[in-house]
Amino acid sequence: MEQDPVYSPNKNVDKKYTALAHKYPHLHQPFFKRPDISRRRFFQLAGAGVSGSYLAGRALAASSVDTNQGMATKNTAKNVIFVLLTGAISAWDSFDLKVINGATPAAMNAATINGISWPMGTMPKLGAQLDKLALVRSMSAHALVHTLAQTWSQIGRNPAAALGNIAPNIGSVIAIEKDPLRTPGQVFPAFIALNSPSGAGGGYLPATYAPFRVTQPSGTTNAGIPDTTNKNGQTLFNTMYSRLHQLDDPLRLNSPYGQPLTDYNDFYSQAHGMMYNPTVNTAFGFTAADSVRYGSSSFGNACLVAKQVLAANQGTRFIQISYGSWDFHQDIYGTINPKGSNMFTMSPALDNGVSTLLSDLQSTGLLDETLVVMLGEFGRTPGALTGAGGRDHYVLQTAVFAGAGVKGGKVIGATSSDGKNITDFGFAGSGTTGPRNVWPEDVEATIYSAMGIDWTTIRHDDPFNRGFEYVPFASQGTYGPIHELWA
Amino acid sequence: MGKRRLAMAGGAAAMLLVAGLAITRAQDPVTADRAQERAQARVEEATQMPVSDPSCTFFGPERERFVAGSNARSQGQLTASVGAQLAYSARAVAANVMPSAPGGSRTDSLDHPSSNTIDRYIFPALSAAGVAAAPPTTDWEFVRRVYLDLTGRIPTPAQTAAFINDTSMNKRSTLVNSLVGSPAWVDKWTVWFSDLYQNNSDNAAGTRRFIQGVTAFNGYIRSSLQSNKPYNQMASEIITTQGTDSFTQGEVNYLVGGVVSGGPVQDIYDQQIANTASTFLGLSNLNCLLCHDGRGHLDQINLWGYYTSRKQAWGMSSFLSHTATAATTVSANLRSFSLQDTGKLDYALGSTTGNRPPRTGTGRVSPVYILGNAKPATGENYRAALARMMTSDFQFARAAVNYVWEYFFTVGIVSPSNQFDPYRLDPNNPPDPAMCPMGAPCTLQPSNAALLNALAQDFVNSNYDVQALMKEIVNSNAYQLSSRYNGTWDPSTASLFGRKLVRRLWSEEVHDAITTSSGQLPTYTSGTNWGPVNYAMQLPEPLNTPDGGNGAVNNFLNAFLRGNRDDQPRKPDGSISQSLGLMNDSLVMNRIAPAAAGLLKTTLAMPAAQDGVVGQGGNMGGLVDTLFLTVLSRHPTDTELSTALANLKTNRTQEAQNLLWSLYNKVDFVFNY
């Protein structure tokens, strides 16, 4: 054993720097102005015990622990539907169609609709609803590794960076931000992730704001959420539930073993509220007729459920839907294997699901208050196909927006005819950056702005006491919303 | 609202690319060796395109002017000040009026004054703060707690009875000694160490160990625990190992987790040392320092970090700079890793692309250990030097015992447990307020610094014996305090440890408690990769699941937040899904069916006339008592018994089922209290 090093600061402290530090307070302020105030400790002080809990979450949301730059938000959306096209869809064969001689099949049926190039062969129904869509064709990914970039899209920051592994999904941020608007009797989780079993989670935020994950069957009927009914039937369940309380209330209400056990009972109350609840079954179940309208696919069913969940108005604010895989390194057009997975076999579910979702949202008036965002984690190589008849990874892609006041029938930004470069950003940029391409962080800022959330907000409850900035570097103007969507 | 910012750092947005490192290297004299580095960088998909990021301009030379003179100064020998030692009066504690304990308190062991290191610090600290300790655990509370904490399984009724009926004075330590090192203990702590070492098949940074690598690493951890390998030896092996196949040489997989794509090879060294510093030194803030100096960033967080520069952090990364982590394609979409010290050149500056801000400067950085500034001996392998320095650093022992402490006590003595501040640990040399920037943490960081040091010293003296450390903790009176508390509990005093803080069972523990108590064990397997196993605690990782990514068992386990050993840590939170699962999932419902062979069927076959019989001591009585003892490891209280009996009179079979279902949904089932 060597001599134990006890590390102590150099007494010759840099006075100049200290003076500077006093003059300019930093952004890493612990929110209680006292050392050692970890998140966990905050929960203790909040009287909720050491485990994050439903009650702790409420206390957290209600307390003023944020700072921001006072940005003007759009505040046009109450809800968000976030569609992640995993595997990275080829923009050149979808939202930024390029007709490449010798590559693009005639069956793509390239058309120009109100000046917008569109593949009527694969997405005819969306093509008929271009008046609702805004296409941002100047978007670029930072990285070209699937898991990394998918997570990046969902948390709006680099997963490999300092706060990457504690960063919440955008949906969790919205869930905690909008928690004060929740009204008594609303029984749905604020953030529902459909068909996203391994998507980004709630990060360091309490579990109340983590995604509630439900995967839709590919069949055309569904009764609702798993485990919201009991195999013994409702009557017997009610008996069991009352027996439980009869037996356990001395331990679960004002528990002698501490607050966490009492908090745990709150989740039982919430879960019980979702059981045998016609609202749950109406929102999460569906009939064959509706499923067929949405394309009779798992993805279509998820779109259907998303619409129904929002229509139920039960407190859900953010719905993520994942659909993939679009990772066509080989045989992207099904030239070799037409029945395999390719643009022609994958696109119809997307076309049917999203087009019906948009028209249903519009007919119910929900589209005006729901921002729909659709993108992949990155794009695919432009021009001629690879030797394997596919397209490899590339940064340029197109992000699709609709609803919540976004002007439809619009294209923002443009790429060169060969797809290799951006020729027009169409985006004024953020802060002092000037016009530039759109990054995932800008999409994140756009979502927050639409929801009336200041994207420069910094929470001071993160476990590093570092300050968790909703959009990284946004307070410096590095990233910001795409205001052009509303212009 | 702070519009003025000194600079935000991060790394966060900076990412950027690779693009073949087409940087100016024409006049670089070591171009040939850059080629080697480039090859190393290409371990994953190297199809990145160049992009730039405006935030990079934040990391210019102006930030460097604050660096000068910030080297750490080593102080003298750490002395573990024992301080005033107030005798712990167990009898005084026992004299308190105790809240009723389910299971009854009639067989409490007599508590006794303790010579345990932990007790010598905890109880004086409680007295000094005027905080009363909770009463000691009853034997019933103790037996369930210690089985769960050490082995992850609830005791069988026979195990419970054996302990309760034992009349010897040292029966608690006897039980502890029999559990530590047992096969179930190996299962549980293999998972614990796998969490600590982040052993998974796929992480958000794009690194894939594949299930073959995961099972190999899992096997290494398991065998290390089985042989009670000293912790410093395990750390040294993990840090220094070389090998050509991560699928067959488990310990290779630790550093593989630091492989980062989309950047120069320095990004990999940085991530590998960041992981290592967090795992073995509790210094997760090194990750921050690998992007920027502490000043202007860590001022309000970490005093050591405030005085530490990015350049010093590079000195740590440089210990990895001779190490190449390279992927070998085994078959389509299946790659193993080699880990070999084939490099000759130290950590190069001048990178302008990748996952971290540009490494401003020229030349190379040689390895320098960040706590004390030691350098490798002439000719010494860099990683061997790193392992030697780390494992002989007292901080290595402190970080280890604190991680283990956090598990057993729910809150670390330093918390968060991976954010140590080395300048705020010595009770004999507390931070000088003159050295602390305004508003910075300037008090000792550990809630009980002397305890942490004494515990770490014991760990060192035991030759880093993990089993001995656990025995020391679990045999302390402090650990054996009840989670029941007399009077009003002040949550802000939690870190004085005057009360056991409850812990929601891990996913695996909930699953295994249901399956073992019901007598219906499942069998899980995954082709030739792993299995068959009968306990969730034997699964190699969360991402490789018994019944697929969206299977019922997988969803049940995920609902209890077992995490993914990457960006989703294991969490103690509750959730709606947990409650829905315990109330309605087939894992529970299939096991409360009266017809199914197992606990309920056996119990129903008992004479109805004896339903209300409660066994003597730890022995089982009739139906109600049997269900309670099997599921909750205790007898029913009088109220619980009379309630259950009244219900059973109406429809015995149905009400027995209702009772068993209720037991699985009781809070004292899902929590370790």
C-alpha cells in the first residue's frame, strides 16, 4: 500500500479567475444553493423518500427549479405525435424523391404535385395530403450509427456526451412540463410509446414521466392494454382488490416502513384507474373496420391508437411511434426479391397509417393542436445504388411536420439534384449562426416551442448538478426552432 | 436567468465526425503511426460524413489561460480519526416503544454492544446530531432482509424456520456467513457487478459486444466471485488484459465498452478511461474533464474538478494510448474484439473531429496519473502502470466500499456514488473556504468521512475481500436497524443512517420471489448462447431476454426498471406497469390458480379446520400461516389472520386464491424493508 494520497487544492488559487467567477455566475448552480444537493437528496427533502416516485414527481414539477432565457415560443400544440422511421428511410425514395436514371424504378411513379416531387407509386395517399405536410429537406444527422443516432433523435443530444446517459426522451420532458395541466380523473400516462420497446426512456426524471410502452399487434382487432383486465374476471378482481386493501392498508397507507411504500400505493391507484376502464379500451382497443382504414398493420394500428388516445383527452401529451426497419443496404427496390422487405413493401403501411391519422386528426379538430413529426435517424447515400442494390448511410435526410399551425404544402430547404449536398437551407438558423442545415437538436427545439416550452430551459435537478439544458447549447443560440414551419 | 455564460461545455453537441481524419497532417512527422491510429478508429462502421459544429468554437485557447497552476498537491497520510466513541447502548434503543412488527417481535435477538467499525462511527454521529436510531430488526425482518440483500431470493419457509428456531446468540452472523459466497449469492452479485461494469450487448454509442461477448464477460465475473478473487485483482485483470477474442476471453469486454465510433482513436481512449475512472475511482466527472477544463464548468459541483484541467485528463487517457481495440468479423453481422497493446505512440493532440471538442495543441501527452501525478516506470506497460496506480490508490478502496454501501443502505456515504470529489474527503484536511469559488461545495463530501475511510481501510487490510466487506456491513448493528421508526422521521437526516431505508426489489428479485414461493420455476434458454436457467437472476443481461424483445416475461422484468446497463440505469422507482403486472400478469395469475401444482394446491389440501393455526417459533401452521411464511417469510399478524379466516369461511378455494394474490401485491412483498 503506497502512501495514501489526499488531494488538496493548491493554495495558490488563481485570484483572477475567482474574481471572474464571482462576477459571472455560472450555469451550473445547484438549485438549493447548497452543496451536495443531489436529486436523490431533493426527493428526501421533498418528503417523498429516496426512490423517485409519483408524488416526488409532482413535487418536482411544481417546484420552480428551472431557469431559461425567456424565449418566445409558438405554443400552438397541446400534443405531439413523434414518428421515428428506424433504420433510416431513404429520403431520395420518399420525401425528397430523386429520379435517378437507371436506378429509380418506374413503379415509383414519380410525380410533381404543386411543385413537390413525390413518389405516387409508394405513397399515393400522403401525396394527396401534401397540403398538410411541411417537408424540411435540409436536415442532417450528426452520426451514422443506428443506435446512436436513433437515441440522438429521441433525446435531442449526443448520447455519448456528458449528460447523454441520463438525458430523458423529449416525450418525458414534455410529460413533466405539462404535468401541472393534468386534471383530476385523467388516467392515461402523459407519455406513451407505441411499438417502441427499446426506445429512449425517461432518463433521470421520475418514472411517472417515463414512456408507457405498448406494442400493437399486426392483427386487426385489439382489446386494449395488456394486463388491464384480470384473467379471473372483473367481479373477482374487484374482490381481490378489496381484499388486498383490507389486508395491506396498515402497511401501504402511512406505512410504518417509510414513504416509498405509501408512494407505491399511488401507482396501484393509477393502475387500477386504467383497469376495466371503458376509456382505456376505447382508446387502446380497436375494431377491424378501423384497423383496415389504417392499413391493417402494426404501425397502422399504432397510428389508430394514437388518434384515439388523444381523442380520449386523458392526459397524454406525447406519443412516440416507431416503424422500421428501413435499413436497405441491399435490394432497396426489391428487384431481386420483390416480396422481401424493401421500399415497395414497407411504404404502404406508412402511407396508409399516417395519411389516415392526419385526416382523422383533421376531421376531429385535433390536428390544429397536435404537432406531428416524422423522421429517421439519418439518411441514405444518394445517386446510383451500391453494388448490393441498396443505399448506405448518409447524413442528409428529410424531416416531415404537420399540424399545430404548421403551414402545409410547403418545402423548406433543398438538396442538389444528385442528393449529395444541400443547395438551400431554407432555415435562418439560430442565435447568430445564420442560415444553416437543420440538426436533430433543432427539431427538438421546434417541438418544445410548439408545445409552449422554452427550449433554453435548464433544469437544476439533474444528478450531476450540472444543469440539464432541454436543448443542448440552446441558451448560447447554437440550436433553435424552425420558425419557418409556421411562416 | 443567466444570459451570460462562461461557456458550456460539453461534448454534447459537438459530435462530428470522422470522415477519414482528412486533416492536415502533411507536416506531421508521425504520419505513419497515424495510420495505425486510423485503423484502430475504424473498428465500427466508419461511414461517417464530415460535418462541423458551431459549438466547437467555444473551446478555443482563451479557455486555457485559466489552467496554469492547477496541479494537485499530494498531502500526507490519511488518518482515520476515530473521534469520540460513544458506546452504543442497544438496550436504550431496545427500550423504545416499538411500532408493531408484522410477524411479531417475540423472537427478537438480544442486541449487544458492537465492535463493528461501522457502528463505531454511525451511532456517535447519530447521537451528535440528536437523531434517535430506529429499533433493531426483529429476527423476522432480519431474515428476509438479509436473504434478499445477499442472495436476491426470499428465504424458503424451511430456511426461515431454521433461523428463527436457532437459539444461539450468534445466529445472525452464522446465517450471514452461510449466505455470503453461496451459489445464490454468486448469481446476485454477478448481476450487481455486471451492472457496475455495464456488461451489455449493445449500447447507445453503437458498441456491440454481442451476446457471445456478454456471456464471456458474465462468466468471468461469475468465476471471479466464486473464487472470491480479491477485488483489486479483478480490477487489475480487467484493466490490463490483452487478448484476441472477446467471445472467449471475458475480461476483454470491459474496455470494449469504451469503443466509440464516429471519431478519432482518442475518443476511444477517452471513453475507456472515463468508464474506468467512474467504475473504479468513482470519478465520473473525469468524463466532463475530457472535454473541457473544470473551471467554468464544475465550479459548483466538484472542487477537485474545478482545479483540474483537460490536459490532466488527457494524461489519464494516455494510459490507453498504446491499446488497440479492433473488431474481427466472425460471420455476417457478428464481430468479436481484440484488445492488444500494439501501439507505440502516446496520446496525440490536434484532433479537430469526433465526439469531443477539438484537442487543441500539438504533440503528444504522456501518461500521468491524475491523483498524485505518478508516471509509469521506464519500460512499464501503460495499462499495467495504470492498474498498479489505481488499485494502490486509497480512492480505489473508498469508491468500492461506497458502491457496496450504497447498495446495502440505499444511499451512499458519498452520493451520488460515482461523483467523488477528492478534495473534500479528508476529515483532517477539510476544504479551505479561501480555495472555493463562490457558491461552490466547500464542506466534506461524505456524510461520514471518518466512516468511509475506516471502512475503506478495513477493505484494504482484508486484501480487498468483497465477501469480508459484505459481512462487515451486514453484521453491523447499523445495517440491522429496522426500517420502522419511532416518532417523526426527518428525511433530511437519511444520510446519518438512523433507519434502514427500504428498497424496492429488483426486477429479477420480484420475478424469482414469485416463482420460487409458488413452487413453479420457469426454464429460460436462448439457443446455444445461454441457459437453461431457472432464475431471472441468472440471465446474462437485460437485452437478451427469455421470450424476445416484446415477450410477456421481458415486459414484466422491464416494468421493474432493471435498466439496460447503458443509458438506462437500474432504478428503484415505481410505475403503473409494475402494478398492472403484479395484479394481472400471467406470471402471477398462472401461479395463483388453485389447479396448478404448487403452493396453493398443496396448501388447499391441508385440513380446513387448521386454516387458522399459526406455527410455533418459525414453524408453519395451517393454510393462512403457510401462505404468509412462504410468500412474506413471516407469520400473519393477529389482524391479518382474523381477516383472512373470516374471508375463507365464505369460499375457501376462491378466498385462498384471493389471499395469495393479495400477498403478491402487498407492499411488504415488493419491498425489502
